[in-house]
Amino acid sequence: MVERRQAAKRPGVHGWIILDKPLGLGSPQAVSAVKRALRTGGYPKLKVGHGGTLDPLASGVLPVAIGEATKLAGRLLDSDKVYEFTIRFGEETDTLDAEGKVVRTSDVRPTSAEVHAALPRFTGPIEQIPPRFSALKVDGERAYDLARTGAEVELSARRVTVHDLRVFASSHEPIELARNRDDAKAGLESIALSAHVSKGTYIRSLARDIARALGTVGHVTYLRRIKAGPFTLDHAISLDKLDDLAKGHALEQVCLPLRAGLDDIPALSLTPDQAGLLRRGQQLVGIAAPDGQCFAMLGDVPVALAEVQAGTLRVVRGFNL
């Protein structure tokens, strides 16, 4: 009982744990791993959620929100992401990745020069049809559930933005393919790309469309998210590291504060009286701060994600800390 009371006083359980999600693990399973780590470490039971789905066949940055940070997880869903991925040419699968069955083939192999020439067409605002095997809902059902039954799934094109798209040298490519890329006349079996994209962008669809624009077909064989919102691989830990820290009751060492998910929003210092009013849901008038959102703080304690408009401060999301 004493141990539980001491655990309940441990700081740092309201915040972000950034996982380097391994291949083969879905986002819900990663969230479950963090919940287990909290239980193993003797921490209080808190709400846990992730800040953006990552497919089982993808690895990399998966922000996991704990406690009051879950109130900010939606902002992560709306944030930009950066991915590294490899397109293998010649085969298109029904899932658009290596997990699916081949549905189209082509003998055409693009050259490095052709790939470089095509990429600007997929940079900026573009129209994109999501994969049939996706979590989008069609008539109340997940598209991937319908696709697995063999049903025809019609998904509408959506507008997304690709801020940056470029070729890069990947350690996951065979050496001969990397060498081929230096020869503008050699046909490529695969190409490694990096993409900085807006919310809602499907890399599998992007790979499909690039391959088709090059007069062939293709699918993703490697996909790694290296940035989600403000979080990068520099912040990320493995599941083994998570387990070790949980057993050592030391998750605070890697739990980032609430504000880490809002690094683009300025902080606003409050007096104790102002903090009390905000916590009761009241507005503050006469606030000398520019219009826009801010992170209202009482010392080092987050009070609310708030918004200033014409000198009036109102709560967007309050924190119970």
C-alpha cells in the first residue's frame, strides 16, 4: 500500500512517451505496451492514447499520450509527418505494400533521371485516393474490413499536401540498386524516397501514383516514420527500453512534458488568481498577449491550452493538474 501511495506521487506520468515502433506491431498494441509499462512501474492508472496511427508494416515515431496529454493527441493527428520509404517497381499489390497479393505487373523499370523528373508532380497540393486497405470508413464500416471480404471499395479522392519529396540513399537498399541510381540510363528495381507530408497523406498511395506516373507499377517495401509533429527519432525509445525503465520505476526519464506536443505555441504565465479562474472555466479579460493560442502556465504547472482574442483569454482544453 505504501508503495502504491509513493508511486501515485511520482511526477512525469502526464505527458508523452515516444516509441520507436517496431515492424509487425499495430498502434493499439503499442499503446497496450505503454499501459503495461505503467502497471509494471507501479504508476497510477491513467488514460493512454496514440497521436497518429502507424501501420504494422511501418516502423518509427509513434507518440503515445499519457494522462492529461491525451487531451492534446488530436493535435498530433493534424500535424505534419516525415517518412522514409522504398518503392519496388514491377508489382502492385492490393494493399500497396509487401503484405498484399500481386494484382498488377509491369516489365517497365524507370531510370533515375525519370524518377527525379517525376517527383515535382507530386510536390505541393495533390489529389490522392486512399488505399482500399485503410482505416477509413465506408457506410459505417472500415475500408480494410470490406476489402478483405472481396467487396468493391470506392474511396473518394482527397486533397493533401506534400511539402517535400526527394530521393535519398537508404541503407535498406541493396548496393547494386543504389549504384544503379547513379546511372541515369539504368532501369531501377526500387527507389528510396523521403517525404514531408500533411495529415491524411497515405504513403502507400503516393508510391502507387509515382510508379504509375513512371509508366509502371509498384508497392512499398519499407516504410519508416522519422518525425510526427514536433517528435523525432531522437525522442524515441524501443519497447525493450520501455520495459527496462518500467521495471526500474523510471519512466519519468523518458516521459516528455505536456508542452512538448505544443512546441509551436507560446507559453503565457498566470497568477494564482488567474489560474483559479481559468480552472473554473471563466474567461480572463485585459490579457496583454497577441491573438492566438497559448499554453497557460502557473509556474511550471500547465493550466490550459487557451486562446487569446482581443485581450480576452478563454480555455480550449483544461488540464487537471
